[in-house]
Amino acid sequence: MVAALRAAADAGELHRVTRPGEVDTVLDTLMATDWVVYTRDCLEHTPTVVDYLARYTRRIAITNARILAVDDEHVTLRCRDYRDRGRHRALELQGTEFVRRFLLHVLPKGLMRVRHYGFLANRCRREKLARIRAALAAPAPEPRDPELQGGAVIPHVCPRCRRPAMRVTAAIAPQYGPRPPEARRRPH
């Protein structure tokens, strides 16, 4: 990789490099440090690795529903105890420890979440998925409802019979705010 970077710099392909010899100086400094990459083979635990990574592709670090209580010094949240067959339990943390753990999930400047990158990015998802399907010779998915063909969108479809017969008679706004203490406790 270092040789490829030096060759690209010599060929003028690195457009952000403006001073002659800048790449050599930076690479010489970096190569003075021994870079040891430690990796472990995880092929026998592939489903576990996929599950772990999947949590970070589209979810946030913690949802409001998992926070059970907050006071001046502590945050109590619901979590899974994987040592106890994945059972839910309440975890009480100091406020500073909660913030420290939360900030571990904040990406550094310049990095993107998987869901905002590559063929999953919103601005190019439709076009890229069409190209991927063409390359794989995979057919485009059919509309879920035959009545939706031609781009017509039926706003209220019955979830049971899939017919456009539902009528909205009222909308009930969710109740936000502090929950009563008996609603916060969950049986184990």
C-alpha cells in the first residue's frame, strides 16, 4: 500500500498533495512505527458477528423506551444480560458513566454510518439497487399488492385482507411524558 501511495504521488494522482515530497515525509513518519494488526478468525461464529454488526447499521445507540428512570445522579436503563440467556434486566449507571458509554457510539468526524454509505445511501439507493439487480440478473421485487401496479398508492390498506377498505375515523396522539411508577416496572 505504501508503494502504491508513493507511485500515485509521483504520478500526480493525489490531488490533495500540493508540496513535493509531502507524501514521502508523512509515510516515512508513519512507517517508523511498527503497525501490528491483530485479527481473530471468527468464521465459526459468523451469525454472532452478523448480528452484532447489524445492530449498528440502522439502529441508534439507545432508544428512549429503554431508559427507565433518570434522577440527578443515576440513569436506569433496560438491557439484555447475554450471560443469563438474554433476559432483560435493569442497569443503573452513574450519569457520567452513561454519557461516556453513549459517546462511544458517536462516530468521529468524517466517518459515516453504514446506512448512509454506498448502495444504502438514500440519494442513490434506487439507482444502485437497479444496477445490482441487473448485474446479478435478479428480477425487481413485485409490488406487495396487485392494486398498487402503475404507481398508484392506496393510503389505507387493511393489514388482514390487504384491500383498500380501511377508513381512518380518528387519530389518537401518543401520550408522552413521565410514566407512572407502576408502568415503569416490568416483570422479569
